[in-house]
Amino acid sequence: MDVILEQQYKLIEEPTANCWDVEYEAIYKGLGIATHSRESMYTTVHYVVESNQRTKITCEIQVRTLMDEVWGEVSHRVNYPLESAKDICKDQLKILARLTTGCTRLVDSIFKSHKS
């Protein structure tokens, strides 16, 4: 966050969340973040920022959980840029998305119980 303040980056678009899970969609909406449903099971929050310098630099920052990153890495290797032609592979990616989301919830629960 210090770098953002130091460089005075500014949001040039409202953040958006891509998600397939209705519970996470509700969390994002509760934070005022617009959501887009993704059939692909891709989950991430996108922020577009611009530098406050004479030479303008714009970039997109994608924020996701460590588990969502695992799904993304696997999916990217077998299903991007061309979608897999194998239905079994597509099904396995959907299962992996559900498992990684479950792992994120478990990690959240562990930290919550640890703080109690």
C-alpha cells in the first residue's frame, strides 16, 4: 500500500470481481465491488490504476486467493488460450475450482478460530 501512496496511483476504473461462487459474489457486492459471473470458474478482483507521473502508466492488478491462483495456473496450462476439447478436462477444472474455493474457506476458518 505504501508504494501506491508514494507513487500516488489512482483507480481509473471501479474494481470488478469475476466469480462463480454466489457466497463470494455477496461478499464482493457487500464491499461495493461490481461482480461478473464466470462460467469458466475464474475468480479474481481486477483493479485498473494509473501512475501520477508525466509519463502515464496504466496497469491492471488482479487479486485472488492463493488457492484461486492454483486453479488459475492449472487452467491456464490446459485450457488457455484455447479451450480444451476434452469434456473430462473441463469437468476436472470445475471440480478443482470447487475444491480450491473450499480450501480458501477452510483457511479463513482456521485463522478465524485461531484469533478467538
